[in-house]
Amino acid sequence: MKQSVFPFVLIFSLFITFFSCSNKPKRSRKPVSTITITPKAKNYIYGNKVAVNVETKVKNGKIDNIQLFYQGKLLKESNELNFTVSDITFNEIGENSLNVVATKTDGVNNTRSVAFNVVSDIAPKKYSYSIQKDYPHNHKFYTQGLEFYNGHIYEGTGENGSSGLFKVNLNTGETIMQHHLDDKYFGEGITIFNDKIYQLTYRAQKGFVYNLSDFALVDSFSYNSKEGWGLTNDGTYLIMNNGGHELIWLNPTDFSEVKRVQVANNKGVVNYLNEMEYIDGTIYANVYTTNLIVQIEPETGKVLSEINLEGILNMYTNQNDTVDYLNGIAYDSENKRLFVTGKWWPRMFEIELIESK
């Protein structure tokens, strides 16, 4: 009786296939790390010390090194799968991260991250105000930048088609000198630095530099932020924000970015920072859509105080007037006078701050 060779061929083929597969090198698996912060907290406080534990699992192969980073800075490098770093100080305000990069001897690596918030270790002082004097303000000015310099007010305005730069008589509100931006630009914050005026734009990622004396355009620059909002300077660098919770330092020579500092109070980051003024080593910033001004420590981003200007415009306007949000801070350093105004406001105010009890 003739027997089929098919079963024999099939069995032989399966054997060969199994043998071939079993001899293929196994795919190198990525190491997996776990990061644990002790003690656990919803928000961590600036300056507090914590311990960070790193545990790494390896499916196959051997570990070469494991690196732990805080805010991009290397804290520890080890070839141990499990280790703890004690007494780590969280010294940056705002959104923080820890990262672990685990690398095997065959070069296969993996990165794991944990994000968390660091809040200020101080509660902001609270201030109200008293009006010392009020001044006329052009109600057509959509105020985006405000400066007091040599007895005059300098103002940058926004809105496409009506953005500009203006030198104004403080007491009368009359325009002394003006420069209008191209209709495609929405003007934003301004600052006076080394006999020049610097002005940001909203979404064009472009700034302009003018002669202080005649508003002649002498330069322009670009910046990495998608939006430009407030602008001031500390005597060395330009400082801008983009409507978020960061302050951004720019070199006034080549406009390169120097550093960023996040802004937070004892509860969390402060968003919607807008028009700014540098006063006696601190930064005062409007918080967009609110009646608040926050005083910021530039080095750390801590909010030192909150100034509530609720009701400041009530007796100076009526329901027929179109007004927008508070946005404008200027300071007369010689006479210690603080001025505030807002978008389309009919008045500008000299105020004195009163600490709340």
C-alpha cells in the first residue's frame, strides 16, 4: 500500500520553522523606571526638601546607567536599579518635572517623567488703594503699554487698524507726538530703555524699536513666543510676557532669549500676566480680565503682593461709555507716583497703595 509523504514533509517543515524561530535573537526591551516623591503632595512648596526614589525594571539585558534630572539638571547618575536621592530642594516656582533616563549596555534606553507644581512659600500681602488724583485719558486708546518718562506719558495702543505709539501731556491728555503701526499689526506692551522705545505686537512675533526723541523706527526684532503682551526692563534686559505665567528676559542688543521665570503665589501659577512696570527692583503686572495687579519678585517669580483696584472707575464712567479691562501701570520714580489706567478708559489715576489688615 502506497503511503503519502505529505505528513512527513509537514512535520519536518514545522520542526525547521520552530528551530529557526527559537534561534532568532530576542528583541531588546526598554527598561521601565518609576519615580516616587516623598512626601506626596498636591503642590510642593518652594524651598522645601523632599526625597526622590527611582526603581527600574529590566526585562532582558543589563543596565548601564540611570540618570535622574530635575528641571533638566542632572541630580544623580547610577548603575543601580533602585536608588534614593534625599534632601532635594525644589527651587523653581511653577510647573516642574523630574526625568529619569535609563540606558542598557546595548544602548536601548527609555525616559520616564513626572510633572508637579511648586508654589510660593509666602502668602501675598493684600493692598487696596486711594485715588490721589485723576487725569484725562484718551478713551479711544486701547491701552497695551504705559510709561512715565521726563514728565510725560508714553502709551502703546492695540487693535488692528488703530495701534500706535503716543507721547501724551499728563495733565491735559493731549497727544504731543504719535506713530501709527501698519494696520496688520496689533500693538502691545512698550518700554523705554537707553533712549529707545521698544514695542511688542500681539501675534506677529515681531517687535519694533523707535528713537525716543522723534518716534523714528530704527530697528525691528522677532521673539520665540507665539504672542507678545506686556513689556518692561530692569536696566539691563528687556522683560516680556506672553499672557501666560512666565516672564521672559531678552538681550536688548540681539534680542536673544536669556531666561524664563514662572510666576506663582502660594496657591499656584498666575496666568494672564499683561502690562508690566519695573518698580524698585520688583515687577508690577496687570492680570488680564481682573482688577488685580500683582507685585512679582523677578529672581524667583514669587508673588509678593496683590493690589485690588475694584471700583476705581465706577464714578468716572456711565453705561453709555465703552470701556474694557484695567491695563496700564506707569511709575514716576522721582516723585514716587503710581499711575494706572485701562483700555478705552476716560481717566487715568494716580493712586496710593493701602495695605489691608
